Amino acid sequence: MEAEAAKAKLADVKEKVGRDVRVFETSGFASSTNQVSEEESDDFYEFTAEDYHRILATRKEDKYLKTKKIRDAEEAARRSRVTKAVIRVRFPDNHTLEVAFLPSEKIQSLFDLLVKVIARPELPFHLFTTPPKKKIKDLSQDFYSAGFIPGAIVYFSYDLPQGDDSAALSSGPFLGEEIMSLKGLELISEPREPVEAAEPEPVAVAAPPVPQESKSAGKKPIKPKWLKM
């Protein structure tokens, strides 16, 4: 019964929003959207002169060793191997929305989906990646070109000036009530009947062939005429 109920609820939400969505809680995620991971500072991710010369040398090598036709073919082959982009949207209240897109779909499709699932769709919002913190602005870019393959984590924030309203919204809930009801809900696979292995048929063992005695074994040796005793 649990499996059927889970399937029905997920199918109902998919029909409304047009996507398979999954919701779960992320423990340990900072409640502030402005807090960046403390493991490494932004300086750690800065693009250095050494990085530039290394990449430039690699590009020069590729330029002389491979023709544009070959490079385009390799890029097309890499792109064809990627079948989906799994995007996880993390909210300030520690909840995460997971949804899969085609790599060729535009980032705009992610924003369109969020309007359908968040609790306050009338309020302006934006998404960003971190570290370093970078606001996603080009919504016409596809997920593959944006580097969001095979998956990526983006962060949600309302575009509101600092004030009482902003502080009240920071506590959530950020997702709609129906979407939140999917929290932790997974498709429970129906148990399959065990397949009994068929008993092996007895194999008839053929008796080893009886070696035949050579016809010359029972005959006496014939003395040649030229041999005189």
C-alpha cells in the first residue's frame, strides 16, 4: 500500500509541475544564504597566472595537433554521452529540491519550475553557485554550456532589501505545502517473487570406449625367408 500511495503522490505532482521532483532535508547546511563554505577561502579559488599559462599551453597543443573538425567531433561525442543534468536547489531552511533536466534545456526552465513549487512565487528571487558566490544571470544558457553536467548544486535566495520582511522570509518555508509533502518520499519498489532455479537435468555419462586389441597382437611373428638360423 505504501508503494502505491508513493507512486500516486509523485505522479500527481509530476502532472502538475511537469517534472519528477524529489525533496529531502540537508543536514548541516548554513541557514544564511550569504554564508560561504569555510573549508577554503575565496582566495583559494582565484585564477592564478600559473593556471593561465598551463591552460594556454594545453590549448596551443590542441590547436596544432587537432583540426577544428576533430575537436568538434570530440565535443559532440562528449555531449552525446551526457543524458541528463541533475540539479539540486538548496534553500536556506536546509531543504533541497532535486530535479533532472536534459543537458540541452535552458536554465530558464529551472526558474520556470521554481515558480510552480516555491511557497511565495510572487516574490523576486535568484539562484547562485558557490564558492565563490556567483549569481546566475544568463538564463538563455543551456545546462551543458553552463557546466551543470552531470549535475550541480545551486542556492536559492529572495531578492528583497534588508529589513523585517527579509528576516521573516529567511526562516521559510520556501517550498509549497504540496511539494513539502514529498519530503523523504521515495518510490518503494514492489518485491518480486523469487525465481526458483530449475533443477539441472541429469547428464548421462557415456561409458569410456573399450580399447580394441590389435589384430596383430595374437599372431606369431613370421620369419623372413632370407634369415637363416
